[in-house]
Amino acid sequence: MFEIFAYVERMKYIRRWSLMRALREETDTEHSFQVAYIAHALALIENHIYANKADVGAVLASALYHDLSETVTGDMPTPVKYYRPEMREIYGALEEDTKERLLLTLPEPLRKPYADIIRTREDSLEYRLVKAADRLSAYIKCLEEIKCGNGEFRRAMEGKKKELEDSVLPSVSYFMENIIPVYARSLDELELPFAPTD
């Protein structure tokens, strides 16, 4: 019982970008935290700039657990996952089966609330925000690698940029135009304003 939490803890052992020569390795734990803070920002942008009604708590929770099944399946590289439609279908079924098995490690009263987080409805705004944050996280990783001179990530960056430009979520365009540029700055170029004094 409660093995799900041990699997959450094991996210730190799942390495991302396994087919790429990365200058800095990234784990699923790091990635999930980044997806969570980006998804949170997207939800707030949707709600406070575009007057939408995203459930911010649901977005955060879903983002934290969005790659949990990879503690069993591993992080399947995108070129492999999408090599053929039947491959994506088989891997998708494996991910869903893994989620179900992880949920079964919880006592009955906790299964439904966790299921709502781990199996967010794909037609929901919350799911689309987490998916967009996942893509933004990958795009930022590509930017970081390229900024350090690693051209290995150039093609991946172009693909992620195209996916993000095709997004219909206004928060994604807002993030790309206003927030992404700060990721290119060095520490010396980042500015923190001083609070006004009385």
C-alpha cells in the first residue's frame, strides 16, 4: 500500500533526453517542477489577463504528476514514441495501465482524488495548460543547451517552437513573447527592482 509515493520519489532517477548529448542532465523531478511553475503561470495568465477560468490548483497538481508513469515505463524518446502510430498507441496504453496500477496502491478513499489529478480529462483547459507547459519546458531546455553551444538541440528546439506557435491558448503566446526572452539573460543581466521606500 502507498507504493505510489515511492514511485514519485524515483522520478529523480529518470533521465530525460536520453538520445541526446546534453551538457547538463535533467531528471523527471526537475522537469516536473519546471512544468508545474510554468503551468501555474499559464493558468494565472489565462485567468487574470484573458479572463478565463482555469482551476489553478488542479493545474499545479496535474503538472507535478504528469510524468509519473515514466517511473515504470522510462522516458520514451519522442522520435521513438512517434515513429509509427501503432507505437504511440501501444506506449499510450502502457502509460494508462501504469497509472491505473499506481492508483491501486492507494486506499480506496484516496483513489478518486488522485485519479482526477493523474488522469486529467484531455478536453479540459487544465490538461491543455499542462501539455503547453510541458512543451515550454522542453523548449527552454533546448534554449539552455543551445545557449551553451550545444547544437545537438537545434532541431528539437525548432520542432517545439512550431508546436508552441500553433497553440490556440493565448497564455502560450503571452509566455513566448514576454517571458521566454528572460531565459536568455545571464545572471548579470537579470534585474530585480528595489521596493519603493517611504
